[in-house]
Amino acid sequence: MFVSVFATTSTKSSNEHLIEANIVYKPGFIKSSLLIAAGSAVLTSAAFAQQMGTYSPTGTPSDEEGTAAQRAGAIPLGPINAYPSIGLALKHDDNLFSTPNNTTSDTLTIVTPSVRLEAKQGANTYSLVAGSTLGRYNTSTADNYTNYNVNALADFDLSARFRAKLRADYIDAQDPRGSTNNAVSSVPDRYHQTAVGSIVSYGAAGAQGRLDFELGQLERHYYNNRSTTATEDRNNTDVGATFFWRIAPKTSLLLQAKHTDIEYTDPASTLGSTENGLLGGVTWEATAKTTGIFKLGMVKKSFDDPARAESTSTSWLGAIKWSPRTYSIVDFNLTRLPAETTGGVGNFIDRTITGALWTHQWSSQVSTAALASYGTDKYEGVDRTDNIQNYGVKATYSMRRWLSFGADYTYTQRDSNDNTNDFKRNTFMLFVNATL
């Protein structure tokens, strides 16, 4: 994936690739053939999907840009608009299992169909995205996968002072072999994950003060390789509140308190814990060129098992967008937050990430993106620290509004004080994306 949003992950993202096809250049024919081949499903090509162990920045258009680009290709279904698309890709990975030596190279063909449904009811908006990712390796067929995802979002404008956002997600996916600390099995570890969340805001749009209440729950359950994955099943429950105080027309101070309960469902696990965080910060839109949010504070992690030491550490979260030109955008990401460990290595991971993503529109048809990031995973309770570097470039050519193709290259390196966890990876991908 390649989007201007930063996220953290502890598992390796799936490899995406281009399906080879012979196409006669007849725009109407190509358009129809690609969409029919996908069963009229939308394929969102994860063209710059990157796993660096801790940081998975992406680079598709923003929600606003993506929606605007797709509107011309909508299928009206009464009050609902459907936006199908399809992506095909071919990717080569020179270190499939993230090993320090005796590396395995392979080529992956991937198809990712999905469809987005949108509807409006007065000031309220609704959306549903359903998709699938089918990956097939040339040699390592045991790693073939078919993943599914469904994401629903409802945005309610209840009154001048009340607004609410509701979200629900379902994922059927995998941890690729070598992406976690679990013992490597003959096939990847697969799991179901469901998540629901809500944010209720109180305060008029122009009010000096605003209060957001947050509630969410996530459940992850592994359904194969149970000898090693049973202790990884967990439920997370989040409760939080954030107070915003406007000090300038486009600048607000904030204070956030959040409580997270992490419950591991297997009685054999002793990793159950609670996290309590208090952070203060600022959100701003100082000029048309710069917007951002930055929060800094403390997070305390306490374990249900008294044998595991509690930890209090400084945490921060920052996302800054700099637009020196309308066609050139740089996104900066800075985070330090606790993350769950895998394979019973340590108590948890103290994870720090710093990264930048530059996207540039050279013309109406040609765009590029460049990524650089550096992350540190410090395993609390054991002597292990991993340093992860990630670099990538991507180029896209939009032949038509509904058809684009391109290539991307990524390089990942992990250096650990435990040499058995070192690895380097180069990946190269060719991709094609199509919408209606």
C-alpha cells in the first residue's frame, strides 16, 4: 500500500504483485475486460506495501483525493454509489522469511479486488469497503494466501454540538512466516480480527472548547498452528477522552487521557496488562502549507502477573503535513508507544518510529513518492534491541482517469544486538490499477 497516512504494525505486510497479461490498446475494451475479470469488484492495489517490522507507511491518495477520483466511475444503486476497482501486481522479494543468511527469494503474483459503497442521509454519511487479497508464490506455494477485509464507517452530525463516528472492521489475514518471534511453522499463522470503535464529540464547530470521548474493542484469534499461536489470542478494550482548547483560529491545545485493557484469552499466557496514558499537545493549521498534531506525555504499563515488572515511559505521537506546493507534499511521522510482543520474547516492545514520505505530482499523469524511516524496537525484560531502516521509491503513470501503472522499490534492514534477528530485504514491484 502507499498512502500518506502513517501506521505502526508488528507483522510483515503481505507481498503484492502484478499479473502478466497481453492487452490490445483499445481503452473501452481494456476497461471492460479488467473490471469483468475482477467480477466487478474493486481492486485497491497495495502498490507500495512495505514491512519494516515496526512501520508500514503507505502511499495511495488521501481519502479526499481518492473519493474525488472515483466519483466519475460510480455505479448508482438507488441511494448508494458503488466504486469498484482492480489492481494486479508482480513483486520479487529477495528475503522472503526475513533471515540473516541462507535467504529465500521468490516472486509473488497478487490480485486485490474490493468495492466501496457510499451513501448520504442529510448531514450523515456512511461507507462500506469490502475486499480480498489473493497472493500466489511462484515457488513457495505453502505461503500462498487469500485474505479478506470488511470496513464500515458511519459519520453522524447529530446537532450543532454533538457529532459521532462509528467504525467496524473485520480481517481474515496472516502473519507471514518470519515476521514474528514465533517458531516458524510449515504454513503462515492465520487469524481473524474484529474491531469496533466510536468517537463522540461535544462542542460546536466554532466553540473554544471541545471534548471527544472514545470507546473501542479489538479481538484477535488465531485459527491454525495452535501449538504456538494459542497464547497470542487477545482482546483489547480502549476508553479515552480528549479535551481541545482553541487558542487561535486554527490552533488548539489538547489534553488526552486513555486507558487500555489487554486480555490474553489463553490461561497459559501471562502477558495480560493495562496501559494508562496522559498526553498533552497541540493541533494546528498554521498556514495553507502546514498542518499537524503532536502529543507528548507518559504511558504506564502494568501487568496482571506480578512477576512481570511494570513500566512508565515517555511517549509521543506526531503527524505533520508540509505542502510547499499544491503538487508536492511531505508527511512526517514521529511515534513512541508500547507494542505487544510475540513468541514470548520479553514483556512488551518499547517502539520508536521516525519517518518521512514525500509525494510529488510532476504532471497530470506522472507522480512519484519517496519514503525514509528509522525505527527502534526495545524488548523490555530481555536484552534485545532492534534498529529498523526502511527506504522506498515509487513512480506511477496515469494513462487514463481509470487506469494507472507503475513500479516501486523498497529496501529494509534490521540490525539487532542479537545477530540471529538481523536481515536485509530488497523488493521490486510492477503494478496496474483500474477503476470504472
